[in-house]
Amino acid sequence: MWNAPATDMKLKQRIARILIQEIVVSFDEKASEIVFIIHWNGGRHSELRVRKNKTGYHNRTTRAEAIDVIRRMSGRYPDDQIAATLNLLGFRTAFGLKWTTLRIQTLRHRFDLPACNSGQCPPAILTLEQAAKRLRTNRKTVRRLIGKKILPATQVVPGAPWEISEESVQSSAVTEAIKKMTRRPRPRPENWEAQESLFSTT
């Protein structure tokens, strides 16, 4: 009867009043849980525990870690890059949705965080793509330089865009390292030994 489609809420309330004598509610401070003791008609008892939300929080709250990433990236990266970083890290909005530029803008306005759009970003910091363009190489080479600690770079959080200073890109150590990486030996033909013997002077 309880699960029947034709059973309306009024009938369910009547059934509950018939079955339940009383419900005693208490709070377990140590476990931070609300405890419901259900006394059924007939003498049986059931316990139900519900996790109590922290003060100022509710079920539709954006994770504090996601907000922290937005705070640290605001004013330094465009909103679309912030959204891409949060999605890459697996963060979702309070409603379980993916982050978009508009959602980042809304949250920034809510917390009064600075913007970094339309050329407002700090010019001294380069992204991986910008550093590769300045060095006239590709992203893979720049990543190798970072991995070898030749090119200093930082991230707000692992998975966020790399931050590379103009000064680091212009260093002689980076320039020399790129020259060595791009100076590859010319491949020898398969019959190079035979050709070498033909022109041998000995």
C-alpha cells in the first residue's frame, strides 16, 4: 500500500500515525550526528542517524577545496582556464555540474574576487603555451625543461596551468638547453658502412 502509485500523502501520514508511537530526537556531539529513535506501536525501536551539516553549510555547498582553487587563480588566469582546471581536478559545482566560464564569473562576483579577462592578466607570468612560443619550440620541450628543473615553473595546485616568469624564459641556461635538445644527429643510411668503405683512404 505504501509503494502503490494510488497512495497519496494523506494516506501515508495516516499509516505513519498508526505504526509510529513517537520519535525522540537527540544530538550526538562527538559524532556530529542527529539521532532519531523511532518507537513503533508494538514495542520495537529503531535508530536512524543523520550527519549534521557544519554551521553555515548545507547540502548545496561548493566544496571548500574548489573555492580555494578559484581564489588562488582569480586575477591571474581567465575564467575559462579556471573552469577547465576545476573540471580536470574532478571538482563539480554544488549541484554536481561541470564548471563553465559563467559559473566561475558568478562565484567570483559572490566572493568579490578579481577578474583576469580581456588582457587584464599579469603580463610577467607566462603559460606553457606562451613560453613555448617565446622560445620558438613546442610544449613537450618546455615540459622537459620544467621536469629537469632547468626552467623554473610553479602551479597553483597540481593540474593547474604552469606559471613561468619572463626572466626564467630569457635565461642563458634555458637557451643552451633548447639548443642541445634540438641539435640531433643526422640519421645514417642503412648501407652507411658500405658507402664509408667505398670512400675510405686507407
